[in-house]
Amino acid sequence: MTRSSQQAGWCKKPTSPTNARATLKVVRKTMYTIVLLNITAVTGATGNNRVSATVGNSCVLTCPPKSNITTVTWKISPKVGGLCTLGYRADQNKTDRTNCSDSINWKFRPDRDPALEIWLVGIDHEGNYACEVVATEGNFHKTYDLTVLVPPRLTMYCDDHGNPVCKATAGKPAAQILWVLESNSTPKEEGHDNGTVTVLSTFTAYSNNVTNTTCIVSHPAGNQSMTIACHPPDSTWLLHCVISLASLLGLLFLLAVLHLCTFCDSRYVWDMIHTNPFGQSWGSLEGLLILIHVMCGHLSLS
């Protein structure tokens, strides 16, 4: 493939007055860019650093250590709550803090190492942390975006159908549940007010011969695993239910027969009341006793 000689080489065209003005604009923009780059180099801007810490642990955020420090300022903007600041002035050899909890403090002496330390990291510590150092060399900045990790609590159990269930409770971010054996389960997630998520997965095997099942929970704060042995429900319980139901039906049948016999006997007693062979008043106590005696004698004879 052939290319023109102008593309292969470097050619410079004569500069016209219009092109000269355009060239002057380019030079000005280039000089402005160089100045900005120099300012950036002097201020030491490093951009945003993403870091993560596990809840309950300690976390150290470093700040550019420089000689001849004038001031150091940490500005913490949590996702929940107000602004917190830590400051140090070298001329007064003094530190101050505003709206900061006791768990946030200098790691060492700020004049030697302006690092920040968080003791017992909690979900409320998640947010933006910015450090500014003013020294004779210039101004230096460092910013962190802190994410707090919460490891989930792993539990396993067998449901009513004998299927293994794996539960990763209150993790941040949401955990991923995997099964060692192949399964067609679909995890279910439930979010909580504090930002944590509970994940539930039920193992559904393609074969009924599976006994021991292992669940693996994958999470940035650390992986966990657990094994459980679940067995399908025993079929003998159905036989027991049938026998119990048959016994109940038999008892009900006997009660029905007994009521029928009682009804027939009551007809005999009713006849006795109307004929009144003893000439007694059935409303009196003596007559009632005679009626009971007659009825019981009839039942014994029959």
C-alpha cells in the first residue's frame, strides 16, 4: 500500500498572520498547562484512594510525612453524621479536634507522623477522609474513600423437605453463596437498615443420593464454609398417620353405635314413663330412683 510523501515526512507550512495568532493561542494554552502541572507537583495532589477495613479491626490512614511541617489537618466526612476535624499547629505545638469520636485519633505525634488511626472500625466510620499538610516544601493532600466490610454470620440447617439451607446473615456487602455440588438454587436477599444484607440459599440436588452438602460463602472480609448432612423425610410417618386416622375413625364408629343403643333404650324408658306400671310420680325423688333402677335393669338384661 502506497502512502504520500507528506504523511511519511514532517512538513512545516509558512506561517500566515491568522496562523500566527492561532499559534500564539496554542503557546499560551501550553504555558498554562505547564503552570498547572507545576502547581499540582508542588501541592502533591494524589487523587482519591479507595481503602476498606473490616468492622471491629483498627485502620491506619497515612498522610505525606514532610520535614518542617507548619500545619496538619484531617477532615472526615462520614456518610452518616457530621464533619469531624483533627488539626495540628507546629508554631504552638498544639492539637485540636472537633466533633470526632474517641475512636479516631493521631497514631503517633503529628509533628513526626501525621497518620490517622481508627480504633474498632464501625459502619458509621465509612466515608471520606482528607489530609492536608502545609510545609516549607509546599502543600500536600491525600484523600481516602473508606469502605467498611461486615463479615456475614454463616449458619446451615435442614428444611422440612430435607433440603440443606445456607444462610449468610447481615453481611456488607452482600455475600455470595456457592455449593460444592451442582444445584439449581436461587439465592434470596434481604436488606437491613444499617446497610447489611442477609442472603439465603436452599440446595436442590439433581439426585436423591446426596447426603453431606457443603456451602461456601464468598465475601471480601473472608470466605467461610460449612457442611451439613440432611436426609429426606422418613416414609413411615405416613403409615403412622394412616393407622392413627383409622383408629380415630373406629372410635367414632363405636361412639355412634353406643349412642344408637342409648337412643333405643331411651325409647323403652319413655314407654315406661307413659305406662307408669308402679303408679309413681316421676317428678318425685322416689319415682326418679325407680326409673333409674328400671333403666339400669333393662340395660343389664339386654
